[in-house]
Amino acid sequence: MSLIQLNIKGISYSQTQSGAYALVLSEIEGSRTLPIIIGAFEAQSIAIALEKEIRPPRPLTHDLFKTFSDRFAIQIKEVIIHKLVDGVFFSSLVCEKDGDEEVIDTRTSDAIAIAVRFQAPIYTYENILDKAGVYLKVEEELDLNNPSEQEEEVSAAIETILDTDNPAPYAKLSMQDLNEKLNKAVTDENYELAAKIRDEISKRS
């Protein structure tokens, strides 16, 4: 069965499951989407990896995995979402070291957080895309059928996950003050605050 490559379309807070997020993947050569419910930690980890301007002062778990793999010359070749049972996705990491390939079972949310850090491709099978709409009831919640939502950039999705809908009271601060607050927020590992301050800086650049 042929593999279908996916990319990350966006992340949205789940209105149906408290504390959960919906990660939306879309096929590169097609219009279908694959929504996956993930936890808050994994959602934040994916968002931070996608947002190049925020650098955690200490490595997150998936950053540690990347450093460990690099140190021992282990490459992540690809991620394959290979099964869907009762709304739960099953995935594998395809790894390589010294020409030897190994397949490791993993949660889909962790697999994607790792794939982003390795810039590894994400794949699934045709039957997974066929089943997803049946088993997951988040299409209406994310308004995936709305073309404008489909074209939304990942940066907008990151703003959603980090709760930047409410305007932050930073408009009157100078650029120097904003940069100082940004550095402190990152040092304190307060990534939600850092994202809000970064957005205010971006508006002025």
C-alpha cells in the first residue's frame, strides 16, 4: 500500500475535550486533512519546534531526544502513521544508524514532535485518511471545510495554541523593554508569555 505524505496544517484548542488540542495534518498532493487529538504538552512542544524565534533555555523532552540521537549518529528517516483503532492513531519512527534501519513504536503526538525537529517527512496510508473522518468528530469544530481556514498559516495556529487571542498590554512599551521582557520570559520558561511579547515585537518590525 502506497504512502501519502502529510504536512502540519495547524493546531487548535479542542472545544470538545478539555485540556486537549487538535493537530491538523494535510496531504501534500491533495485536499484531505487528518485531525489528531493530542495533549497540551505535545502541542506546545510541536508549536515551539515550528516557531524558530523561541529558544527554550533548557531542552524539552523532544529536544533531548534530538540531542541524544545526534550524539550517537541516529537519524530519523520518517514517521509513519500506520493504524487507526477506535479513534486512536498508532505510529512508528523509522530510524537509521550505520546503514541499519530500525522501526520504533511511538505515540503519534511524540512522533510528530520529533519529526519536526529532524525535518523528517510524515506519512500515512490511504485507508487511514478514509477512516479518519469517521472516527474523529472534530471537522466542524475546526471548520476544516472553510477554504480560508485551510489556507491559514502555521504561525496563526501557534497563536491559537498559545492563547494569544486576548490583546496583551504591551502596546505602550518600548522595543528595548519588550526585548528585555522576552528574554526574561524565555529564561523563566514561560513560553506562552514569550509568544505574546514576540507577537507585539513582530507587529512593529
